[in-house]
Amino acid sequence: MHPLFTKADGLTGAIIAAAIEVHRDKGPGLVESIYEWCLLRELELRQLSATNQKLVTITYKGFTREEPLRFDLLVEDCVLVEAKSVERVLPVHKAQLLSYMKLLNIPIGLLINFNESKLIDGISRLMLPGANQ
């Protein structure tokens, strides 16, 4: 089992509740950066730490480089959140989140599409393969 899985699994409900609060206040139809900023503030109000950029070391066949990843939110260093405001979520959105999860070794990710009349319809929970085993 991934060492952060239990912690991450326990946090997803609180993160979703924070996103619902943002959606209740702002509604659908705004740009992603507004939802990202509001969610960051809401998580702070709930005493959850979150960051929105991280420098990671990329390795490839013996080569390494430092790369800033521009993900939306990393909550408590164990849940990666991608905020969207799109007509519909595409497979590429989930693929990008999963790729960032692999690079950062994060067990659980949430893809949240704020462009839904009922936010729960726009939430996808992704898990690294084998993270819960």
C-alpha cells in the first residue's frame, strides 16, 4: 500500500466539501483560476495546507533536470487536485492529472469541474495503480 494512501483517502471528503462550498458561493461559469484561488482559501479556512506549484526532479535514462510543475493544488502533500471549468471533462484531463500524480508519487487525485450546475456531477477521483494494495 502507498504510504500516504490512508491519509489521502481520509482527506478527500473534506476537500470535496470545500469545493462544494466554493461552488455554492461562486456558481458555475467562471475561469479556473478563480475556483483554484477560492478553493485554496477555503482549504486554509479548514486548516488544510495546500500548495500550487512544486519543483520536481525529472529523471530519464540517467539524465536529470529540475522542472516546475504547474498543478492546481496539492493538499497536505498527499492529494492532487485539478480544478477545471469546462463544458465536459475529456480523457486528456484525467491523463494529465494521473501523469502529475505519478511524477509526484501522490496516491489520490481529484479532478473537479466547477462548470456543473451540481458540483458532485463534476468530480472524478483517480488513484495511482496499486496505491490501495
